[in-house]
Amino acid sequence: MPWEKVYASAAACGAGYFRTMVEVVHHLHQLGVMHRDIKPENFLLTTAGDDAVLKLCDFGLSAYWRAPALPRPRPRRPCTHITLPTWT
């Protein structure tokens, strides 16, 4: 097998793992969980084969959080029950 094919295969595999890392962190943030200790040592592979699944571990420093909710826009209905004073 030429080295170019081996390198291309390894690069594609690494890109897939990196995408999985980003998706895992995004999913945690959607659930309101902040890991607070993300590093390569906290990502583990389930098997040594090509069909390994990447998993995130060590949630000892994790915490729940929620992004601040944006204020809802006020309805644009005309106000009919308040009259403004007239200045002369």
C-alpha cells in the first residue's frame, strides 16, 4: 500500500474523530451541560478496530448551565386603553 493512501486514510479517520468530538460537545451544550475538562485524554475509543466509537469521559468537573434566554419581543398592538395628555 503506497504511503499516500495510508496518510489519506489516517487523515480521513482523524477528521471523522474530530467531527465526532465537536458534535459531542455541541450535544452536551444543548443539554445544558458544560464539561470543563476537555482534553485528548478524556476521549476514549471503545475498541481497537476500525469500527471504534469515540466517547467522552471524566465528567467530574462538569456543571449544568443554561444560556440566558433572549427577551421576547413585545407585541405590536395599538394601546387603546391609555390616553395621553394634550399639551397646550
